Amino acid sequence: KKFFTLRVARHWNRLPREAVDAPSLEMFKARLDEALGNLV
């Protein structure tokens, strides 16, 4: 069986360090939006 945490960990580890280390949820969302926007 695949647990949620195992499925999500791979994606979390691929996130840019700037997003992961964000000091707040708002900053995380902003940095994640920026990182995902750069992929498209």
C-alpha cells in the first residue's frame, strides 16, 4: 500500500528550498506560485 506521506514526500523534496524554508504560510504560497509559474 502507498501511504499519503510516502507519495507526498517525493514531491515535497523536489520543491525549491526558498519555498520550503518560507517563514510563513503566505510566503510559502507566494514562493510556490512563483516556482510553479517558472515551470510553465
